[in-house]
Amino acid sequence: MFVKLALILLLLVAQAPAGRQADSRVVQSQNKENVSVIEKVKKEVTKNPNSPDAQYQLGLAYLKAGLDQKAEMAFRKALSINHNYIDALIIIAQIELNKKNIDSAKKMILKAKEIAPNNVRVYNVLGGISISEGNLNMAEENFSKAVKIDPALVDVH
């Protein structure tokens, strides 16, 4: 039972953003950096519009800036370019899970599992889906698989 709880807490801590207050100067500086990164990545997308990597990086930049809808659109564009783009499949599955679209999340992550059966992030998302479904035994199984693949996960504090 303790292992179950520890694995579930590990997932939740790993996915939860750290809550901290920042003064307005720090926020403004971060916003400028985010805009700068987004502009640089947009230029790369313009140069290489059919690059799933460029679209994925744009999605990450949008996500960091808190522009979740634009991020999701960029991730989906990456996936439309390369239907087997593992990183896009995983992050879209996580987005769908966060939106409580369990069936859609499952579909994405199971496709990712077919492509990359030894990917730690796949099992973390599968564990999150299992928690959402109330299936703690399956969650424990998925988190245990993740730890088997990457034993360093148990060292996360």
C-alpha cells in the first residue's frame, strides 16, 4: 500500500507546477523571454513548415508562456505531419487527460505505447489515466513499470 501511495504522490508532484509568488519585474522578464523564444521558434516553423520538431518546439514555447490552446494546436500540427511522433502523442495524451477526456487520452497514449513500449513518460501518463478511472492497482502497475525502466525515478524528492 505504501508503494502505491508513494508512486501516486510521485506522479502528482512531478506533474504539478510549483506554486510560488513572483514580483512583477520577474513576471515581466519571463514574459519577454517567452515572447522572444516564441518568435525564434516561429521563424524556424516558417523556414521548415513541415518539420514536426519545429511544431513541437513551438508547442513547448507556447506551453511555457501559458498559452495552452496555442500549444495544443502546435502539438497537433506536429502529429499531423508525423502520425508517429512520440513526444507529441504523449503530450497530447497528457493534455487530454488534464481536460478529463479519458478516452482520447487513452487512445493517444496506447498508440505511443505501441511505438515506444519502454518510454517512462508513457507509463506515467497511463498511471495518471488509471488514477482518473479510480483503478489504483493499474496505476501502481504502470508507475512500477516506469520505475523499472528508469530506477532513478524513485530518487525524486
